[in-house]
Amino acid sequence: MKKNLKLDELEGYRRAINVGEKVWCIVIKWDFFAKDTVGKQFVKSTDSIAANISEVFGRFFYKENRQFGYYARGSLFETTTWLTKAHNRKLISEEDFDLSKRH
């Protein structure tokens, strides 16, 4: 790994930031009930991926790095669940759902 690497140079972090913004743009258009139930959880889990990657980047000790890496991975799996629920409940388009499977 390159020395003096900056957080925004990490591909995983940049992708997590981008997907968080995409999810926000989708959820913000939903009605109150959908936002309040699925939407909040979907946005929180998605934003948590990037947040935990930045925590990993800022930690010094290996065990801490590993733990926050696990948190980021858990948030990724949680996001997948909310994505599936949003799709099943017809809250996201088929196109957005298909696009998510490519990344």
C-alpha cells in the first residue's frame, strides 16, 4: 500500500460514499411512511459503510482496524437487505435494483 495514502484515495471508501449519495437521492423522494420505515434504515446502513471505513483509516492498532472493517462489512450486508426489501416493496425501480447488482 502506498505511504501517506489519503482517505479519499481508497477506492472502497469512494464507492461507499457514492452509493450513500445514490441511496439518499432515491429515498428522499419516497412518501413519509416509506422514509420513516425502510428509508431511514436504508440510508443509515449505507452511510455506515463509509463511516466505518473512515474509522478503520483513522485507527492505529490492528485489532481496532479489523473490528471496524467487520462493522463496515456488516453494514454492507445490512444495506443489501434494505435494498432487497425496497425492491420487493416496489420502492425502487427495477433499473436501480439491477444496477446495484453490478457493483
